[in-house]
Amino acid sequence: MRDEKVMTEGPLWPNIFRFSLPLAATGILQQLFVGISLGTNVVMAQYYGSGETGKAQDTVHTSVLVGLIGGFAVALIGELAARPVLGVLSVPDDVIGMSETYLRIYLLGLPVILLYNFEAAIARSRGDTKTPLICLAVSGVVNVGLNLFFVCIVGMAASGVALATVIANVLSSAMMFIFLRKGPEATRIYISKLRIHKAVLKKILYIGVPSGVQGMVFSLSNIIVQSGINSLGSTIMAASSAAFNIEAMAYFVINSFGQACMTYTGQNYGAGKSDRCRKVLKTCFLEDIMMTVAACGLILLMGRQMLALFNTDPDVINNGYLRLLIIFSSYIFTLVNENVSGYMRGFGISVAPALTAVVCICVTRIFWMMFIFPARPEFSTILFVYPVSLALNAAAVGLACLLLHPSKRKYE
């Protein structure tokens, strides 16, 4: 019980920091498999578009097993490394028990978390985006309810939060599994057919691994940026955190069209309709611009009021609004990056967009925080790394798309 009460006692800064680091490391490793699930989306979309039901079926069953096996592998590594990692971080004795308990329970849910990602990728490959949303929404409501039950009624504190998350993820994954068992033939799951097909796995990994590695490096670079923000004090931390939660709503709009571009391109490329692929890119650009401008405009109009919901301190609101202004000004580059990268991945080209993102975004941000920020340690200095790095990547990924001529490539 002592470990569970640490959250209400003692210094917050070191305890929260040491509690969060193992979770951050787990999330970074998880990014690898989330990226690989994009490979499933692309390969499935191409086979679905070309009408190759047999190969689509092979992809479905390979993906389900990859999600499960990958989830168990990451969970096992995490379980074995949990105590040593906490020890290396010099977590105090009165915190280490709680941290380890939370981490171990959370890790138990990784197999179903990754399975859901692959199941959702399968559904989206045939244009079904509603089913994954419904499953996620239901599990989210259940998660909130179980949090209240375990924490407020049972008194489980951190372990209760972790357990609620695991149960909710089991539910979302199970619901997706049931839907896919009853779906169209090309994407239907047959338990008797669950096996890994090497040729399909190779295609999935060829597309997915670069995306996964990109996600891992991206997370690491953002941790370095966050450390710079943290060094500026609690006011800046609060402002940045509040603004991040608000700006994420607009980013999800951009990202959704990038995902749509990838899936639509994959299906049309599989169907041999290269001209239509170019129309897909143009349409996604135009619709994304309209929706993003509307979302950003609405948020900026009510930005100060929205920030005040998180913190009423005027300094927090002013700095949070400054972040919104600078981040939203860079979203035109984010829009280019998401749609062009999705377009290229739809053709099966994954290394180029991943490489440009690692070099132009991740390396630039690390360089910026090591050399630019120390010369002028201000919040605005950190914020300008976003438009600079995103603009560099937009130019690079656009050039890569032109040079590689994806519409002329042949998918094998």
C-alpha cells in the first residue's frame, strides 16, 4: 500500500520523471510495430484493389500473427527489463514498487494493443474507417468507467489505471477480431488459416519497418525537444502541454487525409489505375487544406478560452497561444509531408519518406536543441524548430516523389 500512496506524498518532479521514463521507452519501442502495421495497410490495399483475394487473405492472416507475436515479444522484453531499467534510473525504494507494478501491468496489454493496430489496418485497407473508430470509442468509454471503479471504489491507484487500460485494449481488439471474422471475404479472418506467409511478410516489412524506425527516431528527437521545454520552467511546461493537447486536434485532421491518400493510392495502384492515383493526391491535398484551415481557424478563434480550461494563469495562456500560432503556421508543411508520404507508401515506397523525415526532421531538431537553443534559450527559439524542420522535409519528400516517379513503378 505504501507504493500506491507515493503519488499523494513526496516530491512530484523526480517521482513523476522516473515513473514516466520506462513508459516513454516502451512507447518508443511500440512505435516500431505501429509503423509495421502501415505495411499491412498498403499491401492489403494493393491486393484488395487488384482483386487478388488469395493474396489479400494471406496478408490478413500473416498480419494478425505478426501483431500478436510482436506484441508478446515486446511485452516479454519489457517484463525482463523492467526492474533493471528502473534500477539504472535510480528510482527510490518508495517509488520503485509502484512504478514496476504499473509498468508490468501495462506491458501485459501490448499484444492486444498491437493486434488492434494490425486489425484496424486491415479494415482501413478496404475503406472501412468506421469500425476501428467504433471499437476505439467503446473501449475508451469502458476505460474511463474502469478507471473510476478501480481507483475510486477499489482504491487500486496506479495499478488500477494500468489494469483499466489493459482491459479496454482487450475489448477493442476483441471487437475488431469479431468484425473481421464476419467481414468481406478478402479481409475475413479464419482461425484455421492463421500462419505467416514469408512472401507477404517480406512485403509488409519492406514498407513497414522504415515507417517504424522513423517513428522511433521521431519520438526520441521529440523527447530532446521536450527536455528543452522543461528547462524553461513550470509555466512554459504548462503552456506547451496545454497547447499540445489542443493543436493535436488539428493534426489529426491532417493525418487522416494522409492515411486516406495512402490507402486510396494503394487500392488504385493495385487496380492498375495510375492516373487515378494522381487524382487521389490532388483531392487529398485540396480537402486537407480546406479542413485544416477550418480547424486551425476555429481553434485560434477560441484558443485563449480553450487554454484557460487547462490553466487560468495569463502567462500560461499567452505562451500557449504563441505555440498555437507558430505550430499552425507550420501545418502547411505538415500537410505536404503527410499526403506525399502517404502517396509514396501507397505505391510501396517507404524508405524514401522515412529517410527524409529522419534526416530533415529528427536530425534537424536534435541539432537545433544542441546548438541553436543554448545560444538563445527561449520558448520561441524551440518553437521555430518545427516550421524549419517541417519545411526542409516538405522540400525533400516532394523532390523524392518527383525523382522516384512512383506512378511508373511496378508493384510485384
